[in-house]
Amino acid sequence: MFKKVTTGAVALAIVSTLQIAPVSAQETLYVPLLTYRTGPFAGGGIPIANGSADYYAMLNERDGGIGGLKIVTEECETSYNSQKGVECYEATKGNGALVYNPYSTGITLQLIPKAPVDEIPVLSMGYGLSAVAVGEKFPWTFNYPASYWDQMSSIISFIDTQDGGIKGKKVGFIYLDVGYGKEPIPLLESLSESMGFEVVKFPVAGKEMQTQSSHWLNVRKENPDWMIMWGWGAMNPTAIKEAAKIKYPMDHFIGNWWSGADVDLKPAGEAGKGYRSANMAASGTHFQALQDVIKYVVEPGNSQADPDTVGSVLYNRGLYNSVVVAEAIRTAQEIAGHANITGAEMRAGLEALDLTAERLAELGLADFTAPIKATCENHGSGGSIFMQQWDGSKWVRTSDLIAPMTDLVRAELEAAADQYVSDKPNWKTQSCN
Amino acid sequence: MDLLYDIFADPFVQMAGMPDFFVQVLWEGFVTGTLYALIALGFVLIFKASGVFNFAQGIMVVFAALTLVGLYQAGVPALLALVLSLGVMGTLAVSVERLVLRHLVNQPDIILFMATIGLSYFLIGFGEFIFGGETKSMITSELGLPTGSSVVDFAGGIVIFQHIDIAAVVIAGILVTSLALFFSKSRIGRALRAVADDHQAALSVGISLNQIWVIVWFAAGIVALATGIMWGARSDVSFALQIVALKALPVLILGGFTSVPGAIVGGLIIGFGEKIFEVYWGGLLGGGVEGWFAYVIALIFLLFRPQGLFGEKIIERI
């Protein structure tokens, strides 16, 4: 009898513990992190994951979290695979997830229709579907600081300021032949018509990422005045080496912000000197926020990052993502009037985000990036980018902020957003009047 | 009419109009073809010894290259790291024989094939555990391999020869020739052919199956290391490099799974064919066609020689 009572008591205690766990989870801010530390794109995924996780860890250590609640992060490995990404989403959404950062255009495309159903917003920061910048049509998805189309228009603007303008020139576009790489093509073709330049496309299939000699023979044959790259992973260093191999002028070769990391240029080294890329956040550890991350997380040994990679382009990109999420949580808490927010309240926070230059300075990130101001209509912000250039051993910022061609891009985005929702009769839109 | 001109006339006009560029295309095809032949050789050796397509050959390329770079980053001098990497590939060969192949003697080929799939995924996970997933740079100059390029004036234009490509062709050529001679002229080579014909018959005449398997897996490991170095120098060393091995599939279809000369000739045909088609005809189809065109070449050959260019004709007697 005693044995049965004891067993029952132990079982009851275990069940009670299990019941308590969700209550405990509700008193934290749960942010699942879809990461890829394995697979063919891990070289880019690892520094992003580290930067992202370390900033949240620093906020917990230094400030006790946000609004008095600790941030609980949980990594789920996607291997940059859309199917695994969706599995991660389904496995974690029930734990009180506040927001998803898919870090893959393929996964983002899968999550866009799920966000309004589950009432958990998606923030695809500088990637994903460009049209989600139209807030009326995509209330639950955000892609600030800028969409791919914004970025492409800024790159074209930059080219237009060089060598007597872009009119009459030939622009080569080399891209990873997947959804991500194809995303800016409609805008590029539209701009080519309106601005009078020729576009030549060079698609690179996933399995050809490291065998690009044919592509670059074609580049040599076509002899474009400028080359723009939308690459990722092993495609980037291979392309840069191949460009150097055919003696393409590197200062006329511009990558987007996923083609301009330290890992992309280090294999090329001196041969990549002059190569340019867009970027949205500065690299380096001289910012106070980075110093705090080093002090509270890296030095105590609580980071997965190799200390040498802290402050690198992609580490800071991941950190920037967490800064934006943290500020959106803070904004959401202010709007809701309580710290323990839901996914729906987080959506309101993301939509009301106003990350000013002053606020960035308060965060210890003065001049780290351009300010972001989201609105009900604009979930993409249309933020500015800057150019960086490889000097043979490191990246150097070489331009002021370059604004996107907002008027042109916005019209294209609205048309694309209309097209997306046109065949979805039950799609939830919102009115911003 | 324009389309007919684009298909049947324009490419040849371009070749004649820019002979320097055409020579460049041929050179790129030759370099690529030689490297394909090297990769294909790794598959052929194991297929000849065990009748199995080694699905793990791609990850062996990555594993070998990561071992080399990892050892160097740990402070081991480059040449010593190269020797130690060979040792690691040798250990891998012994381990595969002891832990996997020995237990599968006389099992159907599909079982051995499945075992190599398992081995492949094990090596991916083990490699990521040991070396991490970060991209690494190949230690090209540290190994004494040449960098830079030579520009040759030709027919009013230029042809660029990368020194690393020249080195790749020379090294691949030496490796392919050495392995081909070793496996065709030596006693071990004859034993290998006996094993390929029939495991049990080879055992009955005193050939050590286990020893042969260790030797061919080690040879495949050497090929993997050479491939990893050459391809790593052209790009970087990451787990994406394993996909490069798949480029050998059309070479194997064309050259035959059991023929060393087939791997060499097949590699060169695919290398030349895909480059020429991509550059001169690819634009008509939107570009990016070399990946599947290699298989078209292979399939055309298969129509006439189902056993591959040099593969052994299969005669089943009832």
C-alpha cells in the first residue's frame, strides 16, 4: 500500500511538473531560431546563428531580458531545407512563439500563408518575398530594412552614378537558380526597360555552385560592363575566383548582401580585391552593443562563436536581426501594456517599430545601420543600403547610404502583392486607413 | 530561319571569329574533363573491387580536404598534414573494410550500395562534428601548388592559363596513369579483377578479399584527397563540395563503371562537350544547361553501347 501511495505521489509530482512547465514558458519571451549549422550552406548559417543567439543572451545577462522577462531561444536545425524549416515551425509554434525568422527564402515562402492562421508574425529581414513589404496585403509578414527589390534598385542607382551612368550599358546578372536568386529578376527587367540598359542572365544551378567555369566563359563572351551577383554559400567564393580568373574588373562586380561576407572573400584573398557588395549593417566590434556581447557572452564562454568571427559581416547580420526583434518586442510590450505578449501583439510591435538613429545610439549601435520605420502600409521600410569593398584582406565601407528607388519599386511591389493574393479568396488583408 | 541559323551556323561563326576564346573553352573543357576523370576513377576502383557504386565518394572528397585543412589550422605543417591526411584516409579504408564490408561478403550488391549510403551520412555527421560546418580555404600555396596565371597572346586575342589548373591537369594525369598502371599491371591489379568477377571464386584461389578492399578504398581515398585539394583550390572547402562528385555520374554512364580508360576518355568527352555546348548553344536555352547536357551526351552513347564506351559487355548464360 505504501509502495502504491509513494508511486502515485511521484507520478503526481511528475505530472504537476509537466503542467507547470507551460506556465513557466508563458512568463518568458519565446523566440524560436530556425538555424542551419549543417549542410552545404552552413558556412553562412553558423555566423548568423551565433550573432542572433548571442545578442539575446547578452540582453538576458545584462538587462534581465526585455521588460523584466527573460528571452528563451530554441534553435531548430533546418539545413537551409524548406521541408525541414516547416517541420521546425510546426514543432515550435505551440510553445508560444512570438516571431519566426526563417533565414531562407524557400522557408519564408512556406510560412507566409501559415502566419495569419497561427497568428505568429514572420520577419524575413532583407530576404524572402519582396511583395510582403505591402502591409495591407501581408499583415503578418515583414521584410525590413529593405526588400530584394529595394536592394536591386539601390545597386542600379549606384551603378548609374559610375562611369557616366547605366544607360546603354550591359549588366550581367549571375544568380543561384532557386527562388531566392530569381526574386529580383522582374524588377531588374523592369528597370532595364525604363533606364535603358541591357540585362544578360547567368543562372547557376545548386549543383553547379562550385563548377562555374562555363558561366564565366559566357561572361567573358558577353563582356558585360557590370556584373551583379545574387549568390549564397559556396557559389560566392567560386564566382569571385572565376571572375578573377577571367580578369573581370572586380570593382565592376557587385554582390547583394548575401554575397558579401568574410567567408566569401577570404578564399580569394588578394584576387578578390576591388569586389563590391551591398550591406545593411556595419561589421566590426567597435560598437558598444558588440562590446557588451563580448563582455557578457563571448568572454564567459557562453557563445558558440569562434571569437575571431565576432563582428564579421554575417555575425553582425544575425545580431542586427535580434536587435530588431528585441526592439519590436519592447514596442509590443508598450502597446499591449504588459510584458507577457502574444504573437498577435508582437505583430503590432513589428508594425509600429520606429528604430531611429537616436534609439540606435542608445542601444550602442550608432551608425551601425540605417533607421527603420515600419507602418501599416509599409512592412519593408524601403531602407537604405551602403556599399562595401574588399581590400584584399577585409571589407571597407565605401559609400554613404544609397536609398532605393522607392516610387518605382513600390508600384512594382503593389502589383506583385495584388498578383499574389488574387488567386487566394480567403486571404486576410488589412485596411490601413 | 533565324533559329536554324542560331543552331547550325552562329556557333561555328563565333568559334571562327574568336579563335582565342574557342581555345580558352577547349582548355577549360580539358581541365574540367581531367578532374572529372579523376573523380570517376574513385568510383570505378571501388566498383571493380566490390561491384558497388560508392555513394560515399563525394563526402570522402570533403572529408579528406577538411582533414588536410583542419590539421593545418591545428598547427601541423602543410606537407606533414598532407601525409597525415593520407593516413586518415587509410584508416578510413581499414575501418570501412572491418566494420562494414567484411560483414557483407556475398550479400546482394544493393545491400553494399545501401551500406555506402549509410557510410556517406555517417561521414557527413562525423565530419561536421569534428570540423564544424564553417567554410575553409584550401592551403594551396602552403602545399607548394602554384597560383597566378599566364596570359598567352593568340590569334589577336588572349588565352589565360591558370597555374593551378595546369598543376591540376598534371597531378590528375599522374594519378590516373599511376593507378591505371597499378591496377592493370600489378599482381594486386589482377587480384582486383578476379575479385570483381566473383568474390567466392577469388577467395577459393587464395586472394584476400579483405586486403583488396582495403587497398581499393585507400586508393579511392587518395583520389578523394587529390580531388578535394584541386577543387577546394578553385572554390573553397565546405560540405557543398560533395556535390562535385555527382558530376562523375555521366562520366561513369559514358565510360562504363568498370573501365579505367573509360573514366579517362569519358571524363574528357563530358568535359569538352559540356563546356562547348554551354558556351555556344546554352544561350538558346536560357543558359545553365551543362548540368543536364552531360547526361544527354552519356545517354546518346548508351544508345549505341549500353555497357558504356569501354565497359565490359555483359553476357548472361542460361
